[in-house]
Amino acid sequence: TGCKSEKKNAEEETRRIFQIESVDEHPGLQRMQVLRTHQDVVCKGAKFQVSIERTPSDNLPHVKSDMGLFVDNEIKVKIVRENGKALLDKTFTKNDFKAHLSEKYLKNSILVGLAFDDVRTAENNQITLAASLSYPMTDLYIPFTLVVSQDGKLSISKDEEMGGAPNE
């Protein structure tokens, strides 16, 4: 059997992912809005709940660009089996992707988003997530594919087929 998900307001969530929520009490410091998604997923006949929460983190270094000063994000992903046991429970920062990035890009980008990828999950019969790092307030991003095996092992790869990747 394949994999599928029940999306909840997916189009609205996609539109909100790139919105800047506010300018901080520190003049010019910009942060993206908190974003939470919860999806029920079936993969290879097993049921999972995928929860993703993006939160601006004051514990991460700020990113400066021509567009201003930005707070970077942490993204917590929790994938729980039907029996309540966690398959994956991890908080991601852009440093989780550093093996695939130049130092310049790592320094000047923010972790923009992470979402369940229902198409790729169905294609490869493993829970698949899509992540992106971007220069703040631009279309210059690098996409990643994250695959979670049935035993909870995580693999991260740079998605060479998609994205508006900048010249590094």
C-alpha cells in the first residue's frame, strides 16, 4: 500500500510560510510568524501523526541582509505512530543542513520552512519532508528532502531538481 495524508488548509499554510510576523521591539529586527501544522498520515498501511512547529528563536544568531536584520527559526518535527510511540522527535535549525551548504550561505540564510511531502511519501513509501533555507525576503532558496525510515532513521539530501538556488 502507498502513503497519503489528510491536509488541513494546505494552501493557506503555504501562503503563510513566507510572511514576516512582526518587527521586534529591537528596531528593525524581523521575525517570521509561528506556524503549526498537524496532519494524519498513512504510510505502508501504518498511521502516523505529523506535527511541525516553526518558531523564531532568540537563541540563534541573527541574520543580516540588505533587507534588514532577521531572527532565524527552529522547526520542531514530531512524527508519532498510532500506538503513541515517537518515530521522530527533533528540533531542526539551519545547522542540520550545513553539510550541504557553503559557509557564506549558512551565515546569510534562515531556515524558512519544513513541510510534509505527500507526493514523495507516496512515491517512495517512506515519510518524506521538504525543507528550505533562504536568503531572507527573497526567492533565493535551497530545498532539501528529509526521509524518515520506518525505524526512525533520518536522511537529509539537497534537492537538486527544485528551487531558486543562488549562485554561491
